[in-house]
Amino acid sequence: MNKLLTGLALTPFLMCGTATIAADNITIAEHTAWVRATPPGTSTSAIYLTLMNHGKNNTKLTSATATISERLELHTHSVVNGMMKMQQIPFIDLPAGGTVELKPHGNHIMVFNLAAPLVAGDTVELNLLFDNQQELLVVVPVAKNTPQSSQDQHSDSEHNMKKPVQNKQPKSH
């Protein structure tokens, strides 16, 4: 049985700019999300964030969707014959009690065929899909470079929230 957090319980997370879902002993939280701004004419970008599984069961991030593009892929970087190579991966493991950072030169969400340039200061709605049929809707700020530290982000988000992060109930299949 799925257990969703109530608005009252979400208040501390919203104030910190964090999204959280809870279901079947899996509690997933996100923070420090950002998407790289793009100059006009650029059709790709990347989304970075930290995912935390506070639950007792392993899960996997299996895909992501966003209105900015019809094509988002989970990617990683690896070194092959001394050359850095980016490649698509089918999922990103999120172990029970673990934290996974999606970051430049590591795992990330690649965005292809952007509908329009991404401008610093804007936000993007990102829907993360997990293998347990849970979905997490995250409002992601667009930034030119790596945003401030999470400690600074926490302070800024309390005073400059543009749009609250929302949770989305899983779709019936």
C-alpha cells in the first residue's frame, strides 16, 4: 500500500527545496537539483541532482520526463582507452539507506532536442520514475554553472522560493 506524505509533513522539505516520496518502505528525497543553461542554438543540456533513499529497500531510477524535451536519458561517463566517453544506461541504482549524486562527469540525466534555450533563473519541471512505480516531481532551477553549496542553497531557497516542489502520485498501470 502506498503511503503519501501529507502537505503538513512536506512543509519542512518544501522550505529546503527538497522533494520527497514515501511508499512501501522506500523513502526517496532529492536535493541540490539543477539543469545547465544553454546558449541559443544548443539542443542538449544535462540535469544534476542528489537522490537519497531513506528506506529499507533498494530501488532504481529508471527514467525521467520533462516538458522541455521529449527525449531524456540516464547517462554516465567512463574512460575508454584514455578517452572520456558518455553513454546511456538503463537505470541508476539507489540502495537502501544510500545517496547517489548525479553530477558533471558522472551519472546525470541528458536532455536532447530542447524545445527552447534554457535560461539561468528559470525553472524546469522534472518527473523522475522509479522501478517501484513511484514518481517524483521536482522543480529544477536553470543555472549557468554548478549552483552554490547545498548549505547556501538551503538558505536561499527559504527566502527566494519561485515554485514549490510537488509530489505526484504513481499512475495506475
